[in-house]
Amino acid sequence: MSRELLNTLFIMKEGANAHLNGDTVEVTAEGRRLLQVPLLHLGSVVLFGATSMTHQLMMRCAADGRAVTLLDYSGRFRARVVGPTSGNVLLRKAQYDTHASSDRSRDIARSIVGAKIRNARQNIARGARDTEDADTEASLREATASLDSLLRSLPEADTVDAIRGIEGQAAAVSFGVFGRLILRDKAEFAFTVRTRRPPRDRVNALLSFLYTLLQGDCTAALEGVGLDPQFGFLHALRPGRPALALDLMEEFRPCIADRLALTLINRRQINPAQFEEHEKGAVLLNEEGRKIVLTEYQKRKQEEVRHPFLKETTPLGLVPHLQARLLARHLRGDLPSYSPFTVR
């Protein structure tokens, strides 16, 4: 699989415009060139806020299968431009048929939730080992015990609704101690509860932004193998909701987004000056903050990890694409079960 899938062009400067120059993308603003990069090196393009691209470039991206995603200033998804639907129609039929089978849907949902809990537990267990505070260690070890208990109960969950209930409990446990994993600038990065629409503090703003990036990568991975991102197994189907993309990203939230958020805060790579408060109490990253997060997100995707099923080392950013292929193989009947991604 090409490692160019890791390369995403993020265009953020207000008023910037991207256009096609031969086989390269040229980005200009205020009459000067900001960047020129070969199209061959790009897997996707993301436009933030008041940025744009020419019709010619958009058509070329669609023809090449290169997705163009439009986000607002806060990183909230607004639109996605893709070319003709790819993949074998029989694969999508297998996807829909699997959804119609309560047993098969349940088994996939159980695998996804199990991986998410294991990956979240890994973050918390690491925090318990690294902390020098006895109260924090006790709280984190209690949380790992709770997650272990939920993992043991997962095989007995015989419906997707029951599995969703376990996932909700696990999320409550994980976010309940997330603030304990923050080691620096605790007052400025205080975290008590997960808030999303809108995020009410700096930590929630950082998590929401990273989750949006991760969702885009998972959507692209599913579309790349020909699966329908709207048709999931764990998340309920709703108009406009990329249920399967949300399913796929669950196993990556702890090891990609949550881990990176903690790293950025604990290494002081991001600071309170890179956030701003908006109306109705919303807290969002400003332009400088978004640039820092995007740079570190791309670096995180380049880190090598060992895939537990394939037994090979691969960049972390390619793992969603590998998982999409494994899911497709299971849906086609080539694999007896879906093997989710877990970190060691």
C-alpha cells in the first residue's frame, strides 16, 4: 500500500487558494505563492474556513480518487468531495447483508468495542506506571480494573444495544480519569467531563479537533476499499451520519487521538494562548493552535507500529486503511471474523 496515503495537504490561511499547475498543487494567498507540491505525493486535501480551490483542481482530485474535505474554522466537518463510487458492488451488498444479520453485526460491534477498551486501558495503565502521585495511581488502577471487568462482560452481551451500553460505560470510566493523565499545566488544562457541541474547555477543544481529523482518515480508508461509510454496525444509522467511519475510528481514538492530545499537553507543545473562547462558552483552537496540532498529527501517523494481525511493522497512519481492508475481507467471507487493531 502506498505511503502517500499518509500525506494530507491542509490549507488553513484565510483567503488561500489552491490551483492546479501542471501535475502539482500550488497554494497562493495575497498574490504570493505559499506552497507547491506534486499531486502524486498527496492522498487528500483538507480546506479550513475561508480557503478555496479551483474547479479544475477539484475535478482532478475527484478523477484521481483524491478526497477533498471542507471543515469550518473549528475543525467541524462541513462537506466532502469525492469521485465516482469505487469498489465492487458485491462488497457493498455483503456489507448491507451483514448489517441485516443481528448476529454478524453484533460480532463486529463486539470486536470494535473490545479493541477500544483495550487501547484505552493501555493509556491508563501507562499513566499509572508513570505517575509519582499515590492518589492518582490508585485512581488509575481502579479505572483499569473497571475496564477489565467490562471486557470480561463483553462476550456475554448478546445484542448490539448491550454492546453499546458497555462501550458507554467504558467511555465514562476513561474520561473520568482523563484529567489524571494530564501532568503539566493542570489549571490551564483542567478536564472533568467530555463536552462536544460545543467543547467547553481547552482539552475538549483539542480532543474534538483530533477526532474530526481521525474521522476523515477513517472515511477515506473505507471509501478506498469500496465500503459505504454511512452504513455501520455499532453506531445507529442516521441521515448524514458516517456510521461505519465512526465504528472504525473507535479502536483508534485512544491510541491516536487521546494519546496525541496528552502528549501535546504534557510536553507543553501547545499552550493556552493557542485557544480562544467564542460565543455561548465554546472553546476552540486558534489558527496557530491548529497548525501545531496538524503538524504533530502528521508526525504521529508516520510512527511505526507492529500490526497484531498482519505481524508486520507499518506507519500508524496506514493502519485505518489496513483495517478497512480486513473488514472488507471479513464481509466478503474471506476471514471468519474481524480482527481490530490493538496496541501493545
